[in-house]
Amino acid sequence: MKKIFDIRIGDQVWLMHGNHAVSATVTKARYTKFISCVNHETIVESKVYYVSVGDKPLYDSYQKEQLFPTKADLIKSL
């Protein structure tokens, strides 16, 4: 199975980290499909992104809705 991600590895993105706007590089993208542990019938699909600031990886995962192509786009979302 092949999944297409909207944001690619190596892309520069803006996000909020520690109450600060930071520019980061996408280092990894992960797709997961699983059965919900709440009702055991719903199938959940999730795409998450991992980023680094400079050479320092951020150990949180981010959804597409949390990542922005420009600082202006990030500020507009707040």
C-alpha cells in the first residue's frame, strides 16, 4: 500500500513549540491505520510528521493542521 503525504520529508514548515513560532524541517512521516480502542468498530487512519529544528529533533509528532508553509500562515491561524 502506498500513501501520499501532503508535506514531504525535507520540507520547511512553521509550527508552535514551547509557545514560540519555530521553523523546522520535516524528518519523518508516518501513516497508521488501526481499530479504535473506544468502540472496537471504528477504523482510525492517522498521518503524523516528525520535525527537527536545526540538528535538534523535536520528540513530538505533529498533524498536518499544526504545520504551516510560512510564518504568516502560522500567525493567521492563531
